[in-house]
Amino acid sequence: MVALITPMFDDGSVDFGALKTLVAFHIDAGTKAIVSMGTTGESATFSQDEHIEVMRATVEFANSRIPVIAGTGANSTFEAIELTKAAKEIGADACLLVTPYYNKPTQEGLYQHYKLIAETVDIDQILYNVPSRTAVELFVETTLRLSNIDNIIGIKDATGDLNVAKALIEQCADDFLLYSGDDATAVEFILMGGHGGISVTANVAPKQLACAYQFALENNRKSAESANAPLTDLHQHLFIESNPIPVKWAIHKMGKCHHGIRLPLTTLSQQAQAILEQDLSNLGVI
């Protein structure tokens, strides 16, 4: 699954034409689902109305050909509920809810936050744990508590810590979906028993990544590692500056969107561009 960028014109306004093109690109590439307005989609810089407009357009462009998972997390429980309600109304297939950032709730606070959203909005919901971005970690024990709520169906774990992955795989029920949110460790996560990944790299190389994931799901370690090997540098360099700065530049370099990105994020530095350009050239996408 791809954590889709939100393409923008140079003034930071959304380029809905490019968004439609990117949705078609992923459908053609065999991507299994699109995450709209997640971290990679720059959701933190969008007003609630803009956020809903992008989710709505993505669902419309997908036209039921590919599932759309709407990013509806917020550091305000009320706002997260409103966004999740909107996602259900516009026809999203599920929601991805990042842990509340900045305010650093306790584990009980996290539990109550997610529990209230799930009880308020009848749509499948996926937890999203990314402590490097939010300054709060959703503990495995709290995830287990939340997994007992019917419409909380899985978690995107972006800790990059395979010990966390191991604990989730060992302790969660088999039907609770475990997705990696860390490209560098995703193939190993799946080989250990995870169900897939929500990927930044998939913006650039969806077919190649899907191949690696499929081999991993088949428990074919040798083929999975072989398919993933050409992407290893890209996995690292797409985070050479804060996500989504590098991946937006990469998609622009591939001719699929303008330069646009919203402050406080800025265009990728010249030094980093040279590194990432070599990766793109090596993969044959430019």
C-alpha cells in the first residue's frame, strides 16, 4: 500500500489533475491500496476542509478500483472523530489514525482516544504508531487492548523496531492486521509474519516493491531479499531529509507532479538531490 503524496502547484495549492494521474499510476502498477492524507500527504499543514476535499477527490478518482484508506488522525480527539465521520461519508474503505502528536497522552489516554473514535464512527480503523514523528509511542499492551474493539482492524507500526514487530506478531490475534510503516525493515517485518506495508518507497517504485512484498508474504526469503535489494538505497535516501521532502522531489523528477510543498517544509537541498537522482537513475525511473 502506498502512503500517497499530495501533489501541489508551486504556490502550495493542491494539483488535483496530478492527483488523478497518481491514482491511475498506482492502479496500473498493482498497488493494493492508497492511503490518502497521511503523514506523507502533508496532512499536518491542511485545514480540515482541505483535508476532506483531498480525501474526497482520491475516493472519486479511485472509483472503487482500489481501496482508499483515509488518514484521519489528529491530536484532538474531536477533530479525529470529525475527519473519520467525513471519511465514512465520502466512501473511504477504512481510516488510518496516527497517535495524537505533541500533547503526549498516557497509554490510558491513547486507549480512550481510539476507543471513542471507534465507538463513534462505524468504519474500519487502523492504528498508526510513529513515535519519531509524534513524540508518543503506542505500547504493544495498549495495542492489544484496542485490538479487541471490533472495528479496530490493525496497526501500521512505523517504529522500525523489529522487537516491537515480533511482540505484535506473537501476541495479536491472527486476524488483526499488522502493517509495517518503515520501508527499511518492511520486508523482514513481513517475513516474520506481518501482513504487508504502507510505504513511502511505493510512491516511486510500486511494482518493484510489490514484488518484494509478495515474495515475503509467500515466505520466500531469498527472492524477497533479492527483489528488495535494488531498493535498499532508496529506502534510506527517501528519508535523507524529513518526509515527504525527498519523495515529493523524486515524484517531480519523474515528471508526475510540480515542485510544490507547503511550509514549513521546503524543497529538497541540492546536495540531497544529487544522491536521490542517482537512486532514481539506477532504478530506471528517470
